Amino acid sequence: MDVTIRNNIKAGTKVMIVQKPHQRTGQLTEGIVKDILTNSNIHPRGIKVRLESGIVGRVQEIIG
């Protein structure tokens, strides 16, 4: 599923995100989407979300 399209990501979706400080290393964090922060329908670097844990980052993978 394409992670650059906002409609593919919903609250409650399990995802892997990259946080801003980890963009160079590519370290991913797993979590469940609480809020979608990107307003546009498409974003080339991934849709920005807030996880239930409060961590903010761009979606790199959708799990399941």
C-alpha cells in the first residue's frame, strides 16, 4: 500500500515511521496511528502522523 497517499492511512492503523532525528539513519519506530498530521492528500516523503505513544514521524510502512 502506498504510504504517500493520505487516504491509505487511518487512525488505528499499525505502521512503521521514521522520526525527524532518525531520517539519516533510517531507524524505524513501530506504533499505532492516533492522529494524521499531514493535511495534503499526497506527500512524497510519507504522511506525517502522531502515534498513540505521542511519537511523531512520517509513515514508511503499513503493517497488515
